[in-house]
Amino acid sequence: MGSGQVTSSEPFDFQGKHVTVAGLGVSGVPAAKVLHGLGARVTVVNDGADERARAQAAELEALGITVRLGDGDSLPEGTELIVTAPGWKPDKPLFTAAAQAGVPVWGDVELAWRLRGPDAAPWLAVTGTNGKTTTVQMLASILKAAGLRTAAVGNIGVSLLDAVLGEESYDVLAVELSSYQLHWAPSLRAHSAAVLNLAPDHLDWHGSMEAYAKDKGRIYEGNRVACVYNVADKATEDLVREADVEEGCRAVGFTLGTPAPSQLGVVEGILVDRAFVENRQKNAQELAEVADVDPPAPHNIANALAAAALARAYGVPAKAVRDGLRAFTPDAHRIAHIADVDGVAWVDDSKATNTHAAEASLAAYESIVWIAGGLAKGATFDELVAKSAKRLRGAVLIGADRALIREALARHAPEVPVVDLDRTDTGAMRAAVHEARRLAQAGDTVLLAPACASMDMFADYNKRGDAFADAVRELGSVEG
């Protein structure tokens, strides 16, 4: 960790400035309105010109904002600043032209950071390949249990612009940040931040694993109190070592094992803190029990420890960690127990849209009938299957890229019975549930952890999880 005082950026005067907003949608429209309200001369450029884009354009044009539909690549003349939607790839011609012209590019997170008032709430920030949303929600629950005014914001819940500019005042914000958002947020300086884990994801956007990791690591830049990392994932600790932070900022690890000094971990079913205690060489503070974490799957306990570390960095007492974790309810489709039918547990983790998330989900159960498949997004499945093979009672495969999983099972778990459902219609989930019922025995868990995206069959992972849950409940009503 580098040291030296790092200060946040200077205020930016938008009055009369030519600002180009790149992309309509959930971040572009609010950004354009805010900038217009600050006196900037705003032009919005957008690749598409569909019905939704035309409606959004009409709304903005009524305010006096210029909108160019179907023209997202050319740099409007006179542009002094670009504010981009987080999903726009860095190699777009618009950004190449901006770099050549010396025009800065910000994302919505950077804009929100620059617009904070002098007494703005500090940010406790979270990123990682998996677990971000759950960790931020846990963190917000803990902060609320401590009596603090807070919200889960960023890539989740309340938009950062609303949080920064709205009438509600906060003591501290729990902020989820994606790698896209971090890429376009050069002056962000969090109070404390965590990188939960790093696994290949979004490489088509970032161009390489190195670029992806570098963007994730931006979250540590200028941290004041704590850089929280995953002891089991050395890449996260490496990012801490490379970060330039304020003097006195500490590296704090979280582990599912016994914690060393300056770490949080687990001892005999208790979550303990050896980082934010006096004499951490000898002392540890009990925070909560593993049973206080819902669900108490290994990766979710890791999420809870990361949330606790950030809350403790902010000075939250141990009791609030326990109370906040007890009050937390996970979102739907994240290891959600749907029902028990004839001694078989049915669990929906439709949110497991990549191999890293599916591996964590599979690690939570001893004997599994696995429902998997969908759009692989370029992923390979050999490592996932090899690590999970001993837990698999059977597998039911659905979706466009199921053959990739079938081949990995043949290589690394040839004894596991596999049902390959050659269909991608939405009714395939009901068939998958019935096949899984046939394979499962009392004591097994039937786990929907697709390791793939859902768009080949469903609108999103929520709809996929709903289809699974509906089919399981139907099974229970028929057979239970």
C-alpha cells in the first residue's frame, strides 16, 4: 500500500460547459437532467433509436436538451466533458476521439462523487465478481442497526445521483460498484472499501483479466481507514498492495478460518474481529454467530465478514453487526430455499449466472442434483465440475450451451447421471424439475445454480428462478 495524503478532486463548474452524455437509460437520463439543471449545455448521444429511446429523447428535448439518436460514435463539436453510461465499452470511437481531443470522460459514479456537498456522507464501497449486492445489503442492515442514517446505493437500490442530490441526508452510504463504474470514476475516494473476490468476468468489455482486475482495484485508491480483502483470494490482497491510500489506512482481511491479527474470521461457529480491537495480537471481539447469517453457506458467511469489516472500520459496535445480520433477508433467487418434498430440499440460486457464483453455491451442499445451463458467455466449465464432482448425485442440463457442461461432466464426473434436455423453451424448467425429482433421494438438495446467463430462455434470472419455484411448488402440491 502506497501512502501519502490523497485528496478528492476540485469542484467542477458546469455553468455554460458543453457536456455530452453518452447513452440514454437508467443512468443517462437522470445525468442529463442534473447537468442541464446545473447550467450545462447538454447533448445526449445514443446508439439505438428504438421506441423507448425516442420516448426518452422527447422527454429530454422538452427540457431543451439536444439528443442525437443512432449516433453514439461521433464526438459532438465543442464537447468539454463526456458523462457516460457505465456499460459503454472503453474502445468505442467516441472515447478514442475524446482522448485525442483531451476531453475527460466520467461515469455516473464520478459525476455523483463530484457533486457531493462539503458535508457529504462518506462512502463504504464494495466490489467483486460475486456477492456485491448481498454484502452491500448486509452492510446497510448493520449500519441501520447501529442507528445510522444510510442506504444501499450505486449499482443497486437508490441511484448515487439521487443519494447525493436528494433531500434525504445520510450519515454514511453503503455503495455497490461494478467494474464498469469504477473504470469511469478516477477521483473516487472511499472511507473504506472491499474487493470480495476476482474471477474472469466481463472480459469482452475490459479486454483482459489484468484490465478487469485493475478497474476493480480502483476502489481502494485513496481509502482513508481500511482496505478490506479476501484472504482466500490472493488477487484481492495484491490490489491492496498496489493501491495508493491515505496515510494510516490499514489492510484488513476476512477469512472463513481462524483470523490472524488485522483479520476477521470464524472460530467455532462464531464470527470474530481481530482487526478493530485493542491489542489485536492477543484479543478478539465476538461479533455474531454463523447461525445469524441467512443462509449460512460458506460464501455468504464471507459476505457477512466483509460487511462487518467495513462497518467496524466506520466504528460500528459489535452488537450492531449481530443485530444487522439477524435483520437481513436475502433477495429472491440467491440460495433461496423453496420447499422440502419427500425429504429433498429444493434451492433456487438462479442468480448464479457465472461459474464462480455456481461454484460457491455448489460448495454449500453435500449431495446435489444440479440443474444448470443457459448462455455460457464464453465460459468454460472444467474447473467448476472438477471441484464439485464429489458433491453431485446427478445433473439436469437445459439451455443453449448445455453441451459445454455435459462435456465437462463427462471428463471430470463420468459416474454422475446426466439428463440432457434438448429444449430452450420456458416450459423446459418444469421438465427439468421433474427429471431432478426422479434423480434425487431423501437427504439430497436439488439446486438450480445455472452457471450461465438466462436470456436464451427467459427475460432474466428472476424469471428463470420464478419458473423453477413455480414448478417445485406444483410438485409439492401434487406429491406432498
